[in-house]
Amino acid sequence: MDVLWAPWRMDYILGPKPDSCVFCIPEHTGEDRDRLVLARADHCYVIMNKFPYNSGHLMICPYRHVSCLTELTSEECAEAMLALQAAVAIIKDAFRPHGVNAGLNLGEAAGSGIAAHLHFQLVPRWNGDNSFMAVFGQTHVIPELLLDTYDRIKPRFDGAAPFRNI
């Protein structure tokens, strides 16, 4: 296959590129759906990956702009772990994956695409999800539009500890 239809990529290709860190989000919630922010807690938030490996690919980010796990306060670290627990439970309920990759890449050399702002990755996985497209075509197939996924799982975060309703 020489062509894969992915019209949502045009927004990224032609759209403005941020001058600042994409994970340093505003305190107000007016842009949360556009930014794919699913939930906010006191020290961190959950956001969907705009360029996911699989449907349901989420990230947990501290609000504070830090690049390493060792820079988090005890409160930030504890809340991030609670957010990870809650997000995994929601992923398991919403997507019924066979497993979940939970990862943290510290630094560009470790594979972080945005090394300047710490973020935890959660990627739902299914047996056989490395199909011929990923193996031979080096292409990921995402079966659901991002905003459809957002609208489907956003309500599951409302009221889930440690998040506040937004």
C-alpha cells in the first residue's frame, strides 16, 4: 500500500507550531477539548496523545515544567501515581485491552519526543495489534477519530479520584 488516508494530519502539517511547551497548559479549562485534556488534578492532568500509537493513548503530565522524575515534589509524584492508576482503570474499562504499556522516557536519548516536560505514557495494547501495517508498512492504524475517543472516555474521568470535575 503506497497511500494511507489520514486527513487529520493536515491540521498538524499546515497548522501553527507552538513556540512554547505543548504540555504547559493554561489554568482555565476553555481549551481542554481542543487540547484533548481529559482530567485535571491539583498537580497533574491527563491528556490524549494527538499522535497516538493506539486508540486510547493517554499521557499524565505534571503542570510544573520539569524534565526529570527526580524534580517532582512528593505531592506531585504521589498524585501522578494515583492519576496513572485511575487512567489505567479507565483504559481497561473503555477499551478492553489485553495489556497496557506504561512508560516514562527521561531525556531525548531515552526516546522522549518532548524531553523538556516530563510525561508518563499509557498505551492500550491488544494481542496481535502489531499487524502487517505496523510490521511491514511501518504504519499505525488508529480505528477511531481522536475527538470521538475524547467524547467517549471524558465522562469516565469525571469524579474519578484524584481528578476534579472540569
